[in-house]
Amino acid sequence: MRDRVRGVGAPVAVGSGTTGARVVRWAVVVLVGALLVGVPAALSARPGEAQADPGELRDRIAASTDRPWTGYAEARAGLDLPRIPALSDVTTLLSGVTRLRGWYAAPDRARTDVLTAVGERDRYTTPTGQAVWDYGAELLTLVGADPVVRLPRPDDLLPPALARRLLAGAAALDPATALPSRRIGGVDAAGVRVTVADPGTTVGALDVWADAETGLPVAVEVRARGVADPLISTAFGELVQGPPDPTALVPQRGPGAGVTRSPTSDLFGVLGRGDGSSLPARLAGLDRERPQRRFPALGQYGTTLGQLVAVPLPADLAGTLLGGIDRAGAGRTLSVAGQGSALETPLLTLAVVRSTDGARAWVLSGLVPPATIDSGAADLLAGGQT
């Protein structure tokens, strides 16, 4: 598909702030149309000749955040989550094929386009925040900030982002072994498998192929504990290393398109700006990390792959989510004092918990076993552990 790079236009005039409904609309925006069907780039990889010490390669991957690139990637996620209306952007992303084009100059200067059969949706990261251009809606949204801990979004599935984010949660002593090299996106890439020893996470192994010299990841496969095939795989089909065209990193809008502002584009970010007094200091044996500034109601418990996230829910949203899970017929009823249902996969679990009187509710999620979710839900309903 030919990429459309728009020229730099005049400065954008921004109108008044958004309403609460518009904030929520953008927090849970649905990717329009069906995902394109194709063979993931990972399946077309050819054997390569690159060699690298697996431990050194892992270190180069972690240090590759300053490596610029431009490329096209395809990601396949096989979590087979049912469509839940308020979470359909996440369930769609984690249950199909996503085609992505990216430009990356630095952590605060990047762009990712999601390509679909009906158009595209572009996310820009700038030194002052983010901007989201929706081609179908003809709307540019200027985003203040998303929390560090948030729901998955398409740019997380680009090979460099996925590799670095997951490897950062693995323990330094987790075994790293060499994998056969592959030719991916024009790169003769060396491979490393990091086997995750922590029993507190469902992640069993992380397979990463990267440029042996620069450490830039070009393909990733995420394997759940006890599952043979990878549940998430992503790879570049095209890749050019080096600084991207700077004009591609400037947020643009089409002629006559609207502009709006939003403090955050993530559902957890919207909810995390509320009251966090119902979140205890400890859940499922994990201590709560210090809340991120501007997101006091976002509970982060632990910092490894076994991290548990808890966020208070408004009563109406809790009811909507519980009803959606029940109607999908794919949830597991939690054995707790209140009411709770969980969407479970071998890799990710997301649960909604509500007190018997309906006055309190939370969403829990993590790459954790079901027992951790059950324990966290019980702790929330009991007021936490000391």
C-alpha cells in the first residue's frame, strides 16, 4: 500500500475543550472496518547468517531506543477475545492482524499509522504530547498525556516497542539463549530467546530478532507458559534504518477537518484521573507503586511482567462491562464476596469486580495467572491487605 505523507500546512487553530462524553469516546475509539487479511511478515522471514552472543544482544536491544527507523510491519495476535462494546478497540487489536507503518526518530518524536480496508488512523508522539488523526472522522485530536500503565494500542505492536517494553519486565537473570538467525525486512537479524522464570506471570518466553550491530528489534514472538505457538507475533516487512523524513512527524489534518483536545486518549488514563482512595496499598501480595502524577486512581502493583493493574470504575461503566462480558458468554465468574467476571486468555486476563451493593467497582488486568486476579479481587472487596 502506498503511504500518504501530507505536506506541512498552516498552524492549526484549536477550539474549546472537549466534553466528558467526547473524552470517553476517544478513550475507547473503535478501529472502523474489518482488518485486512494477509500473511504476516513474520511468516515470510528467510534464514539468515547473523550471529551474536544472546546476552549481549539482549543488552543492545534494551539500549536501542536512540536508533531511528522508518518501516512497515504486520502484527498478529491470537488471544481470541470476544467483542465487548466499551473495550472493542483492545479486543480487536489482540484478536487479529494489524498493519502498521511507522516513523521513529526518538521516544518523543514518532508516528504510527494503522492501515485498514477503509482508511487509516495516525498517532503522532511529540515533545509536547500526542496527536491522533482519524481519517474516517476527519478529526485531529490533540492529546495531553497517556499514563505509563495503560491499555494496549497499535503502536505497542511495532517490533521495537513490543520487544523493549516486555524485556524491561523480565528479570536480568532470566536465561537468554540464541535462536537461528532470520532475514527480516531486509535485515540479517540475530535471535535471542528470554525464558521467563517468574511463576507470577503467564509469559513463558520472549523471542526477539534484532540487527546484531544496532540492536534494533525487527521481529518479536510472545509465548504464553505451557502454549507451544506464539500468541502475539510482529515483524517488519520493510525497514530503513536512519532518521525518518521530519515532515512525516508533524501532525496534520485534512482541509476542513475538525480539531479538538483531550487530556488523555486511554480508558485507563480517563479513569485514572479520578479518586483512587478505594485502592489499597497492597493487592495479591504486590505492593502498589507510587501513583503517576495526574493519574492518582491508576493502581500499579509491581513492575515486572507479573504486574497487576487496578482502576476504580464508575457504577454505570462497571455494569456495561459486566453485561458485555456476560452476553459474550466467554467470561469466568469470579468466586468473590461481590460480583465479578473475567475475560481470560493463556496470556492476558481482564476482570471487572463490583461490591454487593454496587457502590464500588474496579477493573483488574495483567499478564498474570487466574489465581492472582482472584486474590486481587478479594483484596479490593475487603479493602486491601496491610
